[in-house]
Amino acid sequence: MRNALPDYRPTKPEMAVFVSGITSMGLEILAVRIVAPQFGSHIYTVGGILTVFLAALSLGYWQGGKRAALATNREMSWIMLGTAVYVAVVVYGSDFLLAYTSTLAIPPRYASLPAVIVLFGPPTYLLGFISPYAAQLSQKQGIGEASGHVYALGTIGSILGSAATTFVLIPYLSVAQIGLLFGLTLVATALALTLPSLPRNSTVASVVVVLLLVTAAGGGPVAFDHRGDVVHESQTPHQHLEVVDDGDDVRTMYLDGAHHSAMDLEEPDRHVFAYTKYFHLPMLMVDDPAEVDDVLFIGGGGYTGPQDFEDRYDVDVDVVEIDPEVTEAAEDYFGLEHGETMTSHAEDGRQFLQGADDEYDVIVLDAYKQDQVPFHMTTEEFMEVTADRLSDDGVLLANIVSAPSGSASEFYRAEYATMEAAFPEVYSFRTSDENSVQNIQLVATKDGEALSQDDLEARNTERDLGVDLSDEIDHYMTDPETDDVPVLRDDRAPVDSLLDPMLGQRYVIEETESSEPTTANPAVVAGAR
């Protein structure tokens, strides 16, 4: 019994099914990173990827089972090589295929399916043949034992592929490098299946496939980036991070393909995205802005907001940014300099607040994207934790993406109702005159004093904040109807269904004119999927 494990030598079919498990699950994890920048990482994208992979594997199992009587190691070798060829196609042509399929006229929630089917259906289908082939060639006695052994090895491979891709490969390698690694693993396995003979055709084919993989990984995806020059790109453990210069002196940070921060390289003090000026509204809500000492930003991005507060006011700024690579990019490309008055924390925003002992005068929640919202930072329980960490005169500002009215306003109205359940006063401000999906600012105060639009205009005139908020105050909105939307709670926060009506709608981001930093430019919009 002691010698059973050391004496074990995997057979060629066992090796093939183990590698197919690693590759299929690794590609499934990688698919999220490949598809998310074009279609977002919401539940419909992730669910679509799971559906396609399971369907393709099932079809491969079925067809492989029908052909299993003719299975040989050499045929499995050719299947491995064919899969490796398609991995090269994925690495080289993914951006082009994603851009093309995104133009198809189908409902937004299904928009990612054609791309996922084209990119990942064929290789996953081919890998599905390996398990029934391996069971047929197994040296085990009986169908049940052979099948159970193959399933176990395939599952162990899938566990290894999932863990390695999630915790090792994506944090340290690019998508192209990970694809190259999977492809070379498939080629090596294909060659091992033909040993010791190494037939000429298989060897030549393997060399050709290796050259294809290296060319695909070295050349990068076929794509023309209409946004400008990509000066930095990385796959972080949390998201796809890009920094792009548009040629007009504007540098933008994109997270999973969505605008997050922007800086004018010629006028660093300019609020490129007009909604960032609204972050100063809490300074009108407090009784005395001179008494604001401690400010917290949840979500750092390019740190344009936190740096603006640090430069403009005599305050200490804490920034909670869960992704340390985003903070590094802000240092390298957005002029972030940590000093005595700014501290960064690489944590989840809610966990930070729950463990914090400090009290803040202003909290700015800037952690939401259009199609990806951390639900645990939308709920009444989270808002109550936030209120507990605010001073008696403290103010919370939440930057959300929604429409001010209509079906696409459900998330805005639900979040308003949720904040209203935790704070005595809640205000909302639109950032565009259009009724499209846009950034909406929700401001909640603890002191219970109701402020009218006239009150805010008077304070804006009286207080020397160094930033004129007249246009922002003009976008003051009346209380929305909330009877038909839920108050979000930890045990029921249907954020995805509330965001659903926004899918496929135009997302408007107002920008300021470089020559007139306080004037919004309504012509600047960004299409969003």
C-alpha cells in the first residue's frame, strides 16, 4: 500500500485528460478578462461564458463518445494541436472579433454571446473529445472504474487550471502570454502522446503550431484603438487596466474598458470629466468647510479627485483603492505623490470602514461602474456603517451611473431610497441636461438640516472654495419616486436587475472645455455597452 503512490505512472490518455482539464478551465477564467473590456463583466457576460463552455464541452463529450471506439493516442494528439491552433486565433484576433460582434443587432444582455461562441466554442468543443477517448483507452477494468478515473483526473486538472489562472497567471502575465502558455502546453502534450516514435507529420505540425503561437503572442491582437495611444496596459487581479493618451493632451484611465479617470496633461487642475466637480458639493453641505479635516475616498482610480481635495483644502485624505496596480498607475501616469496628508489603503471599501476607528467629515464613494457595481457597497447596512464613520456634521457623496428618469433610472431611485433609510437628508444632482444614462451624484447628510437649492446657491456665493459650483447646483433634482423600487439590503440587493435597463443605452459623460474649466461640453459622449 505504501508503494502504490510512488509506483504510479500516468498513462498517455490520463495525461491528456489532465491537461485538457487544466486548459479548458484556464481558458474559461481567461475568457472573462478577454470579453469584459468590450462587453462589461456583469452577470450576463459571466453567465454567457459559463453557458458556452458547458454547452461546448457537453457537445464534445457527446461526439467524442460516439467516436471513442476509434480512439487512439495519435488522434488525441491531433485534437490537442487543433486546439492549440485555435488558442493562437484567440490571442491574435480576439480584439477584432469582439469589436465586430459588438455591432450585431441583438438584445444587450445577449450581446457577448456571439463573441464567446466564436472565440471559445471550438477549442472547448475539441477538448471535450479527450475525456471519452481517454476512458476508451483506459487500462482500468470496467466502464464505471474507467469513467470515474477519467472524471477524477479531468476535475483535478480543472481545479489546477482554475487556481493557477486565477491566483498566479492573471496577476503576473498578460492575456497573450497566458494564451501562449496554454498553447505550448497543448503542443507538448500532443508530442508526448506520440512518443517514442515522433512521426514526421506530427512533429512538423507541432513546429508550425508553435510558430503560430509565438507569432500571435508576439504580434499582439489585431486591433486599431480609436481612443488613442495606449501608454500602459495590464491585467490586474481585479480588472483590465489601461492608460490611454488621446492625442489632445488628455490622458484617461480605463478599467475593464470603462472610463474611470482623466487628466489634462497641459492643465492638470482642469476637471476633464465634469462630474468630478460635484465631489466638492459636500463642502457646501457642511456648516463650516474650514472644520473639514478628514476626507475619505472609496475608489481611487487616477486619484484626480483625492489629489484635488488635497491641493485645494487643508485636509487629510485617505483613499481606499482595492487594486494596488491602479494606485501604481496613478503614481506613474497621473502625477500621484503620497505625502503626509494622503494615505492609500489597498482594501475593500466596506471592510475598511468596518475596521476603521477614524471619523471622517466627508466620504466620497466612487467605486461604481456602469455595468459592474459591488452590491455590498449599495445596501442599507453599508450606508449605516458609513453613517457611523461620519462626524455629526458629516456628508456622504455617492457617484453612481444611471438615468435621472425612465426605465433606466431604477438603480438611481433604489439607491436614493436606500440612502434615505440610513440618512435624514438625501439630495441628488444630475450631471447632464440630457435624459441619457449619466453620472448622478447622491449626497446624504447626517445633521438633518434640509437645504434648498436657494440655500446652496447662497452658500456657493458666500464661501470661497476656489471652485464655482453654480452649474452643479443648477442640476439639483427633486426627490424621485421610489415606491416601485426596493430598499437594497444585504439579504436582497438585486443590483444586476436594476442595472439591466441601462444595457445598450448611450452613456453620456460631460467634459469641460480646456480653455474654460467650469463650462461643461454637452457634445462629449461615450457609447457604452
